[in-house]
Amino acid sequence: MNFLLFTLGCKVNAYESDAVRELFLSQGWREARSGDEVELVVINTCTVTGTAAKKSRQHIRKFRLAYPRALLVVMGCYAQEEGTSIIAECGADLILGTSHRKEVVQLIKEVQKQPLRRAVIEAEPRQFDYEEIATLMQPMTSRAFVKIQDGCDNFCSYCIIPYVRGKSRSRDPQEIKKEIRMLVDNGYQEIVITGIHTGGYGRDLANYSFSRLIREICEEIIGLYRLRISSIEATEIDDDFIALLASSSVIADHLHIPLQSGSETVLKRMNRRYRISDFVKTVEKVRQARPGIAITTDVIVGFPGETDAEFDETVALIRAISFSELHVFPFSKRENTAAAKMSDQVESEVKKKRVNTLLKISEELHRDYEQNYYGKTLDVLFEDFNEADQTYRGHTSNYLEVHLKCQENLSGKVSSITYRGPKNSELKKA
């Protein structure tokens, strides 16, 4: 059977799609190529913002129209949120939500035998257990993502994810290390640790923590070149983790630490459980332990009631901390969240203007950070080859992107370069 797998949203979704792909290939099913008849379409959806939900809905309808005779499966966060309405409105044949993914092959076969549209969605996602579904084959040649955790217990006032992904639950540490060992044995040199609330790992385990997991990975996985952490909250960077940053060369020189706002009053309305002073102290500790580390962040602008003065506080803090890059999002009202019910919703034009302001600042910050490394020798792990411009693409430990033309095949290799910007660097001569 020829299948087509389409993924929207975060790295966790991408990981779960890769795992589903492996299940399909193990059945002898074939991923469709251009011109093939498509018999099965699987869409892994996202609903983190209103825009993401709209895109998910549009893609479901688009694929239904494009492949009217194919069996259409919809899974992921948007499917969990909307449930059976996707069958009626978009013509899906099978809905899975954010559970039962390892049963997807069996469920598809059941629908094929009895062609009745159905939804297999748990009514209480907060009660989910961790669903073990691993992947050993990922598209990149050198970097692989490993999911260690699912769900979230933070209940930020703007976020729907705790309701569709369920409670925070940790994967068995032995299963995590087993998967990483196999990926490293298969040639992957960089592992990216990811989850819905990555740094919350271990809270539901006895005498275990996120820092302990990272330490065991660094110490026990022989041959692992680099370990990257997709995201971690400032409140989860403890003394053990700081000590690891100072002592382990395996951990990448890059951390993504979400800020969301630089205003104490906005953070309180967001139900973010930290003070600005604590966030700043944590960043200082990280930089003391790992000088030169790249620190990126998320910022939401236009949160309900955000005044010009509160936005100015965010701008001032961002400049004071001097992040290496910002990920900027306009506030998106999600139904059934506390923020959606708040008064003083900010007008879209104001949000757009604030987004543009921060994006310009992000460009300045990234340029300033990047220029610190001009003329320096850096090691790059090259990940893939871009046919369009005939360059190999890779990243340094501190996540500077490099595109390099070379006669030698660099994919999957670590090479030293003289850094002169993303597209002007040169291989270091012996």
C-alpha cells in the first residue's frame, strides 16, 4: 500500500510521524513518490495557535480533495481537540488524537475491512499514560530527535496543550537511552532531546530528574558527539544542570529558554511561575558555566491587556539579556483557555506592529552574536545537501547555520571551518 504522511507543528509531532512511518514500512507499505497512486494519507495536526488549527483544518480538506479515494487518517493535537467533527466537516476516515498511535496499523486494517468512519479518541487526555513509540530512522543524516516526555501540567493561561496532550508523563529512562544508543550506532552524531514540556521530565518518576537523565546520557552513550536540548524553562535549570554545562563537552553550546514576556504584570496574567529577577539570575548562571553559549527564547506579544509600557518592559529586558535570537508570536486566542476570556484583547494591528519590532531586534541580536565568531575556527556537523544551491548545510554547537560548497561529501561529517558568516565560511586547511 502506498502512503503519504504529512506533518504540521512541533518537533514532537515530527518525531511521532517518523515513528508511524517506521510502523508502516515494517508492514511492507511504501511511501508514495511523485506520480504514484496514493492509497493512504495520514495528517499529523497541530492546534497550539489559532493559525495552526486553521492550517490543520485547511490541509485536511486539501488532502481529502486531492485524494478522494484514499483512506484519510487524522491524528495529533487538532484531532484531539475537534474529535468527530473532523469526520463530518472534512471527510476523514479515522481520527486518532494524541493517543493510540502505536495501534495505527491495526486500526487502519480494521477500517479497510469495515469501511465505517470512526474516531479513537480518549475522552480524558489528562489521564493518558506515556505511549512508548520510538523511531530509529529519521530524514536527516546526522541529527536525530528523541522524545523523552509528553503532556504538560503548567496551565499557562494562553495554552491549550495541557488539555489536548494531557498530564506531564515521563518516558522510561532505560528506553530513552536504548533508543539513543541505537541511533548513535546507526550513525547519528547529534541527538536532540525533545518533549512537550522537556524540562519537566522526571517529576512523575521516583528519585529521578531531568538533570540526572542528561548526565547519564552524556556518561553512558559511547560515541555520542553532541546532545542538544530543544527547550527548557528557566525554573528547571537547577544546580545539577549548571554543573553539567560546566563539565560536559557533549552538551551543545545552545539553550532555548522561553521568556514569553519581560513584564512582571503580564507574566502574572499568563500564569508563568517565575519572576523576571529569577530568570535573569538563571541566565547569568548559565553564561558563567558556559561562556559564549547561545541563548534563544520565545516571546508572545499582544497578550490581553498588554499596554505600551508593558511591551516596552519586554523590549528593554530582551536587550539587557542580549539573547542570540528570538522566536516571536502574536497572542492567539484559544477557546476554553483562561486568556481567551480576558477583557482588553489587543487589536491585531497592534500585535502585528509589536511582532515586527521584536523581529527587527532579533535580527540585530543574531547579527551581533554571529559577528563574535567571525574569523574563528568552529566545528560544524553537516546534516544534508541542498540541491538548489549545491551546498552542504550544517550547524555549529552554538547553532550557527553554515552553508558550504565542497567537492568532498560532507553529509554526516564533522569538519572544522573558518567562520565568516553562514554562506561565506571556508573549510579549515590542515
